[in-house]
Amino acid sequence: TILQALPSKPAESDLALLRRSSGTIRELADLMGLLQEEPTHYIQKKQERILEQLNLDRSAIEDLVRQRNKARADRNWGRADEIRDKLAAWNIELKDSPEGTTWQVRIT
């Protein structure tokens, strides 16, 4: 974000300019009927619509993610890749981390 690009101690005038600009953008978006919904809520609804269109449900995806994790634990890389590719074909994006695997619907 813009704030992350600022120096560690930005000038107060820079922060004031960002606040004013942000307010102006919100006012203009409101006039145009944009940004009426919280971004995370909007994205969740869009992802749910995509899942419905693909005739997928969360439990089926989570089952495949569990199967992939087991295949990875068993070092069955071919099976793990096969499951990942199947999910990717359904626009399901996987993110592996030390805490586990998460997924989300890729919005195109």
C-alpha cells in the first residue's frame, strides 16, 4: 500500500495529503455508487458465486486439499501435483505455509 512505501517517519504534510486524498476518493466513489460494500465481504460473495457457477462446494475442495496434504506427507509428489492441477483448473488457488494449506477462489 501507499503507507508501506512511505519512510518510517513520514512528514506530517505527507500523511495529511494522503488522508485528504483518501477522503476525496471515498466521496467520489460514493457519488458514483462504488465501494458501497466492505471489500472482504464483496470478495467473499464473488467467490461464493464462482463456486456455485462451477457447481463446487467447500467440503469437496477441503477434502481434496486434505488428500493433497496427505500425498505430500507421503512424498507422493505426482498425486499432490495432480490434485493441485485439478483445483487450479477450477480456479482454486492453494497457498502452502508452515501453518498449513489455505485456498481461495481466484477471481478472474
